[in-house]
Amino acid sequence: MNHKELVDHVSASLIKKSGKLESRKSWLTMRNYLQQLSDEQLNAILRDSA
């Protein structure tokens, strides 16, 4: 899985877990933050959110 796919997967997982999305602006902010993380950090988030 490349970095973009990993970011997509993590963001979808976080939204699914919370059950809501506040706004497009908050979604973009979250995506920008996730894009700055390493693959290892993203995988850790996925493990923690499962």
C-alpha cells in the first residue's frame, strides 16, 4: 500500500470509528496532518483504532 492509500485508509478508519465528520475543513485538516506522518506512524494509528 502506498502512502496515499495508507492516508486514505487511516482517515476512513478514524471517521468510521468516530461516527461523524464535523466539516470539510476539519476533514482537510486531518488529511493534511496524516500526510505528514510516516508510514510507520500511520500503521500504528490503524492498529490503535482497530
